[in-house]
Amino acid sequence: VQLVESGGDLVQPGGYLRLSCAASGFTFSRYLMSWYRRAPGKEREWVATISATSGTTNYADSVKGRFTISRDNAENTVYLQMNSLKPEDTAVYYCNIFYSGLPYWGQGTQVTVSP
């Protein structure tokens, strides 16, 4: 299992970013995928999850209405569209899968929201 995140950057408050996570090593279309984040000095927290067929999405209250998770099963990629970014969204963002009962993480991508 390999997960590779990209798309993180420095952005001003109110701006937007689109994160990508390229997956390999498993049958991507059969698994739900999630995004998590870890802010400086804090525990890693769940951000959003999407079902295998994109039929169901769920979001943390802190990002609901601003972030959108999506996936392209043909490209084995999951995305996180982040709008109306706030300084408190500053974190390393990770995509995640539970495969054979174990969690797998990518290396993360840094998002910094600052004037």
C-alpha cells in the first residue's frame, strides 16, 4: 500500500487549495478513503471520509461546508477541495486507508494559511 499526498502550499485566509492523494498497491475502488490532519502541537484529527463508490461523504464539523472530498476510481486518486481557508486549517494533511485491519498513511502535505 502506498499513498502519496500533494498540493499543499502557503495560502492567504479566505483562499483555496486542492489536495490530491495518489494510491497504489490495493484495489482502490473497493475501499473508503479518508483525510486527516495534524496541526502544530496537536493530535492528528479526522477531516473527511468518502465511501468506495463516492455515494457517501462525511466531514468534521470544523470543515463542513468549506471542504469537499471526492475520488476518481479510474485514476486511483482521492481529492480534498478546501475553500474559505482559515489560519486554524494550518496543518499537515494525510490521506488514510484501513487495509487488512491496519491503518496506512502517506507522508503528508503541508498546508499553511497565513496573511
